[in-house]
Amino acid sequence: MHFKKTALALGIIVGTSLLVACGGDSNSKSNNDNGGSNLTREINLLAGDEHCFSGGVQTDSGTDSNANNVLDDSEVLSSTFACAPTVLNEAKNFNRIAALPVCLQDDASCDSDETTAAEIVAASSDGMTLIYTDSPAERVGFVDITDPSKPSVLGVLGLAGEPTSVAVKGDYALVGVNTAADYINVSGALDVINIASRSNVRSIDVGGQPDSVAVSPDGNYAVVVIENERDEDLGDGAPPQLPAGKVVILNLTGEPAAWTTQTIELTGLAELYGNDPEPEFVDINANNVAVISLQENNHLVLLNLVDGSIVNHFSAGTVDLTGVDATEDDLILQTESLDDVLREPDGVSWLSTEYFVTANEGDLDGGSRSFSVFNTAGDVVYEAGNSLDHITARYGHYPESRSENKGNEPENAEFGVFGSERYLFVNSERSSVVFVYDVADFTKPVFKQMLPAAVGPEGALAIPSRNLLVVASEEDSRDDVMRSALNIYQYGSAPQAYPTIVSNDRVDGSPISWSALSGLSADPSNSDLIYAVDDSYYKQNRIFTIDVSEQPAVITKETRITDGNGVLAALPAGVLPPSAINADQTVNIDPEGVAKLADGSFWIASEGAGSAIDGPVDSMNVLVKTDANGLVTQAVTLPDAVNAIQRNNGFEGVAEYQGKLYVAFQRAWQGEANVRVGIYDIANATWSFLFYPLDAPESQNGGWVGLSEITSIGNGEFLVIERDNQGGPDAAIKRLYKFDTSGLANGAIVTKTLVRDVLPDMKATGGLVTEKIEGTALLSNGDLLMVNDNDGVDDSNGETQLINLGDIL
């Protein structure tokens, strides 16, 4: 069984001039216009209709050629549809239930530095086994999802080259394999693999570098897209770079030994680089028509697989974008415009036999940051425009480092019918999320939710028969705390678990952008409010006000930290670099901790950079006080003797208790065995220090352990986050400890007590464990909140988990 598009109605003729009525009832009527020759009729469409899945009205028009004063089906010349407004099914949602790091194929605990990846994923006919391509390791992998919440690896099969795509026909996985020696001497095969035995039963020469494989819903045909990719290091990387790409159609009648091929040339179709077509992705509809994206050519081709004819082809067109961030300046300001942006689609997916969607990733000079819905005539019936960028900014996933390129960069699209709903899934490569849209009306997709994924989601597979969605994230780098994974989501009655934080709009209508949260503080008098700061990833530091009475929590306000009184500018040379104060007097420091005081003011711990032993440091560690509006009113530095032993990993959190500030350093400084906890007496302007003994590293990957936050819990006791610098299967230490400062003299070593190992809480989110938990806030009702830093979505999946641990103290 092929799981894509299984519930689509049949009977739609390709094209726009003639459409057969589908899903209607008997309540039709005819109207006589213009002397009886032109007639219209209306048909009430029931729920489940292909055009209007929630029901609606179809209006047909045509000529009464038989003069019976009734518009017969054969007389219909055109049809229009007025669909009932889409109503989201709030009772059902998609939630991540597992993320399987595919490095488990090499080691039972992923203790391997080898680069491995899951790029494109398919499923066996019964939906119980996943087959994915692993390009860097030149193999395909197999995963058992009999229990989708507990997937397990089944092993791998090595190939003679780089696998690029996989699709399933009955008992077999069809894998495109690139065996080319270089960009000129191209070659490749379609390997036919028995899924049960995990053995190669036939290798079919396809005469070039395959890039995408699809099997028709009826199982009669397969299509292999031969990209014959270009050398991006040759000149400016632009086409033409021959040999040209093409398409191979396979007739799948009988057993694999009997399958035959037909090659279809695509030259001369596109206006851009017409002699060098570079087909990228393919999908097949119920009428055995394939849609093929020619990404670099900005072109789309519709191919009839029965006779090999080209049904239609057309440019993917351009988009004028407004309200986007087009400048990489360490700020998210979605106020710019881009004109005539080429869509340059990558992944494509049929929604029906009349409509398909393109994920407009872009390549050369294109990338509209969006997805588009086309009909078979080549008309754009829906364009997402700037909406994906805005959603990612609202949810903390916008990749500012890609602003001058392609923003969130949609990579692929998938479609599935889940019960009474039709859903479109769009993968964002750079934001590492999956957008879910209800497409009851194909021409008016309605955003439903956003799902977190591991870094770089590429392939997507809907398995409606099991209420599952599987997404393959391909980025894998152990040193960068990224592991490639298969993300598994389940459609069910549970509430949406993600996002945990969203933001309101700014005055200009754009969302309050946020990311890289590095510290939390509870409001002293309002148990519904907490405060957070963003770190040095962004050059205009802010304090966020977050309403935690809602689910998800809502950022209601951003307060920029400003040095309008010149407090920071007056610090001695070498404390902060000149770049710490921007031209508009906003500040560019490294806030890692925040404490909200009862009078409305804030104390912020700014981490220094550089090691004194290596020479002058880049910046020193500073405590910064602001008023309620973010205006800096005071700055405090460490004693000279302490600054002299500075190393990286300084201030990481700040808390206030009875007129004193308690500051957690992250790691031990030069020549010291334990980590400092600084105590600054505000009234007397004096420092004293305690020392905190860290746990030894326990990760299989080594690394270090440090502190990431400090929170006052009353009676002279403090809570700290102690964590390692590891994530995913390498994460070992994510713990909350408390210690009592009562009666301790300057220089004493504190005695710590374990409050909670939060590694299980982080695993319970269903994803790979994030590295940086960096904030805690103790509400007045006793609940403890914890949040991670997503590193500004740079070499990170951007996931932010604000977790309520309850009353655990």
C-alpha cells in the first residue's frame, strides 16, 4: 500500500476547461440565461469532496446544446467552487513521540564520530518498517516502528554509491544511487531492495545521477529524476554545466526482473538554462501524471507516465516579498522588501489530480521563503509569501544568519488525509521545523501548528493509516552537538505540546522576534509573569516579559536595554569593547542571567569573553542594573585580582536575596579547582565568594560540566543548573542542585544537594536532548520553570522548551 493521497476522490480531468462534478448531492438547479443557450447549475458538495473537503457549493456553467433546458454533465464547460470556511480540528493535533538518532545503527549508544544521516524516508506497505537513505555512509537504513514511540534500528545495507532517494513498491524499496566519478562522467542506478531480507535483487542503470524517486499510487510506474548536478565551485556555480538532466520512467509490471525503462529528455522547456535542465524532485498523482521541479531552471513539468508525453510545463515564477528580514546584521527586523524573487522550488507534492504544492527552497538567486499551490494549468492559486518567516520569528525559530539568503528555507512538502482532515506538511531546512496546514480548501491553506524537528529536516512521509508523520533530519555533526534523526509524530487527541513559547505582535504588525533565551526570573509579585534575556547572539539585548498563565506562554513585551545615561560607556577601557554600545544607545553585551527586583528594576549578569592568561580579554564580566524600562543605571565589575584570572565561561546567572546579588560563574577560572559563586553586597559595594564543586564529566563524549543559572529559593538557599556541554545521546548531566549559604565564610566550599535530575524531563519532550538548559524561575505558587537556550538557531534545531517541573523544592 502506498500511503500518500490514499483518500483522494477520482474522476478529475487534468486541466481547467472541463471538470467532472464530484461528491455532489441531488440538490442541483438550472438557470436559463441569454435565451436559453447558456445555463448554470449549483451542486451542494458534501464533506469529503475533493475540491472542498469541508463541503461547499460547485457552480457549473455551459451551453444547453440539446435544448432540454437542463445543464447536463456533458455540457459543462467550466466549474467554480465556493468552499465552506475551513474550521481547524482543535480536538486533534500532531505531537512528536520519538526522535531516533540514526547513529544507533553504528553503536548501541551512538558513541561514534562517524557522520551518518537520514535524508529521504519511505515506509513498507504495512507501515511498520522505515527505509531511509544515508548519503554520507553510502547505505540505506531500516527501522522498526511497530511501536512508533519506541523505534528500533534493524540494520543497514551498503550500496555502490551515494543513495539520494527511496520509494516503495510492494515488497521492494527503490533506491536512487549516484555512482558518478565526477560532474562530467555521470552514472547512477536504481537499486531494487527486498525490504524483508534487506538484500539487493536488481540494479537498473539509469544513465546519470539520480536525485529523486517516486512510485505511482497504483504501483504501476516509478519515476527517477536524473539531475546530473552542477559543480558549485566551477566559476560562479551557475548553469549551463552539461550533461543535462532528464527523467527515467519505469514500468513496474511483474517482478523486478521484468521492469522496463523509458528516458524522457527535458531540454528546451525552461526559459532559464533551457539546454541544461536540472530536475530536482518528483511526485505522482492518481492519474499517473508526475510533477517535476527543475529547481535551478525555476520551472515545473507535468509528465504523463502512460505515454511519456509532457502534459504541460511552465515557469515557477517570481514573488514580491514584503515584511521580511533580508540583512544579516544580528537583528531580526522583518521590515524589508525583496522584488521578483525566483521561487526555485525543491520538493513538490500533489494535493489532488488538479493541485500541487512546491517548497520554494531556492538555489542560485532565488528562494521565496515560502510554499506555493499551483493548478495543472500553471496558475498560482495560493502563495505563502512572508508567513513562514513570520511564524518562525514568533516561535523562536527564525534563522537570522540566513536572512540574506533564503530565510527559513522550505525544503520539502508532503500531503496526507488523516480521518476527516487533509493536511499539508512543509519542512523548513534552516528553522528545523515542520509547518502543518489544513487544506480542506486547496486554494486556501490554513495554518494549524508547527512541529519541532532535529536539525535540517529533508524527507517527509505521511502514514495516515497509522496516524503518523515521519520526517528525516539530515544534519549530523557530533562535534557541533547535532545528530541526524528520524522524527516521528502522532496524530491524536493530545493537546499541542509545542511550541512552549510564542510572541505577540509589535506595533508595526510583525511578531516580536525572539530566540537564544539565556536566563529567567520570576516576577516578585505576579505569579503569572516571568522575565527572560537574550544573549550576545543578538546585538541589541532585550528583556522579555512572558505571561505563563497561558499555554503556550506568551511574550507580551520586549524591552531593549539602553545606555542612555552613559553608564556603560563610562566604564574603564578594556571592561567592554566599543561595540558594546550601539549608535542608538542600545547595548550589545552578553546577558546570561536576570533578576527582577520588587521595585521593578533588573539586575543582569553579562558574561565576559576571553582568558586573561592569553593576554587582554575581549570583555570582562559585568553586573548591569536597569530600571523597569531597560535604561542602565549602574554597572559593577569584579575585583581586579579576580579579573586577572578570568577565563571564558564566566557569569551565567544572577539572583537577589536580602540586598545581595549571588552570581554563578560557569566554570572554574585559572588555577582554581572549583567554580566561584560571587556575592555582591549592593549597599556596601563589596564582593565575597563561595566555591561550588562540580560533578565530574560523565558523557561518553567527554566534554566539560558547568553551571548555567542560579535562583534564590529563600532562607539563604539557592538552586543552580549543573550541566554538561553535550546533547542528544551524548548528554549525561542535566541536574538541579541546591546549596545553603547560611553561616558560610568568604572562600568556603558549599555543600550541594541534588534536587532533580532533569534529563528524563528533557527526554520526555520526544526529541533529542538539547545541550543548553540555561534558565530557571521559581513562581510564587511553588512551581519551578526551566528553559533552554537554542543558540539563535545557529547549528541548532532552534527548539525552545519551557518546562514546568511543578513544586519540586
